[in-house]
Amino acid sequence: METRNVDEPILVNFSAKHSLLLKLIAPHFSRKYGFAVSFLDGTEKNRLKYEVEVSYLRTIPEEARIFKIDRLSTVYIDDTEPDLLVDQLAYETGKVFYPLIAEIDFDGKFIGIGNIEEIQERWIKLREEISEYFVGEEVERYLELMDEAIADEELLHESIENDFFIHTYFSNIYKSYTSSLVVEEDMSFPIAGKGEPVNFKVTTEAAGILNSFDTIELNCTGVTRDERSAQDIEQEQCFPIHKLNEPSVDSVKGSYEALYILHKDTKAIESVVAKWKLELKVVREIEVKIFEIETEASMVAQTIKVKSDESPLFYIDGGNYSSAPKEGLIDKLKKIMPWQRNT
């Protein structure tokens, strides 16, 4: 990909009040992305990846924009397709959520599910199909837990909202960055398992000029601002239980950094690399990568600002298969995919 001479700066085209606004024209706004989320707890590392399509459908004036999210590929865990029976069960049940109709506010943040009834009806049919191929006491228990999760609209909303793709892609980036092009705010991220999302104080800086690839950069940095202790987070507590008993206990320490790359005209997301780190007894690190499939070359060059232990590019059908004993997919998905955490 050709780059422009950075000695010839081009100013970012902001809207009024130094705002970045997403420009949408249905049905032409449709993007395909590669997505990966990696978990590192001490020396144990797991990674999930798949391809997804995001399409703009319509706008409900003064309420929300409506998007459709569809998963396009098999879900790979550590570069391996689901092959064990229990892995296949988890993968098949996860299909019920797609396509997902998402309601997004005008800042870009997820606020609701637009097709809950459709998902619930889809589950009735999918459950019957799964029951024909998977049998046994463990299977039936798993399906019953899925019944409960899908029937509870509040739990379903929370699960989708805390999905790492949804939470990262549909973030409130479309707003005023003030004349300083810097915004400070509290943000929470779903990195505490079944516990409440962890709160961070985040500073987001919008670049005033286009980079050498003629795209817009948003740089985010943050530190934890959560009352819970490290032990509370490890035990997936929703409240600062240990601090109530021992007021001198320190709050959990952690960091966040992310780089959003936006198209210069539409302001659509071209790529994201985000990393979280929590200083627990065993240090926990989580990394999310999203890139528009048509612009892989751009991602290679632009993600260098966020340090990563992996190559910025990943391929859905790539190699590097591990011969080590595999953890069951259900166990991994409880860490990775929110709707699996209650199963």
C-alpha cells in the first residue's frame, strides 16, 4: 500500500465542535472484518478468531441506528476447528445469535438487541436439530442452561453487550473531541469473567492530521478506577467485598491502550487493536484485534503503535496447529464468549 509524504500534512475533516461523525448510506455501508481475542493468564494462552460482517440497515430518528452483525466463518480456538463433541456442541449453540440486529446510539455505543424474539424462535428450531445429533446427560444440562439464558431478555442483552467484538467495535467514539482533541471519561470493560465490568479512567486523543495512510487515528490510554481489589476480581465479585472487610486493601491495578483507525471520509472503523492488563496474583492480559479484511496491508503498518506479542495479521484458515492437549471449548468460551459464562 502506498503511503503519503508525512511532511505534507492533511487536516482531519471534523464536524461541528470537533466531532467525528459516522457517515452511513444504506445499503452501501457493509464491512467484513477479521476478529481475534487472546487471553493470557500467566503462561496459559488462548485465542479465538472468526470473520464477521457489519451492515448498516436504517436509522430510527432521535433513537438509534440499526446494524446487522453476521458471523461468516467457523470459530477457531487456538487455530483449531471444533472437533471434540463438547466443542462442537458449544459452537453449534452459538449460531443462534446470528444474524444479530443491534441498536446503536449516535455516539456509536451498543444499546440494545433488535431481534430478541427472532433469536428465541431460532433457538427452538436449533435446539431440536442439536438434540438429534448430540445426546447424553451433559448435553441436556447444557441445553437447559441455554434455554434459561435465551429466555431471560436482560441476561441476553448483558451477554451480547459484553461480547468482546460488540463492546470494542461499538464504542462511543463518534462524539466531540473538543478543541484540544482530547477527551477523558470513565469506561468499563468486560474483563472480570462473571463479575461486573472493570472501570477505567480513559483518555482518548484524536489525531488532528491524517497519518501516512490517509486515515484517522484515535489513541486511547487508561488506568483502572475500580473499587474492587485484585482478589475481588479474581473471585469474580461484583462489589469490593475484601475492601469492606479490610479497608487498607489496595484497589486492583491495571492498564488499557487501544488504537482505532478510521476512514478519513466515512469515519468507519478500518482496524482496532486494544489491550487490557490486570495486576492480579497471576497477571491477566487480554488483546482484541479487528481489521477490515480488504485492508490487511494497512493494519500491518498501523498497529505498530500498540505493542503486541503476536503478528498483527491472522488468517482464519491458517496453520500453526498445536499438538498439545486441548482444553474443552466450553471451558474456553466461558472466558471468551459472554453467553457461555452461565452454562
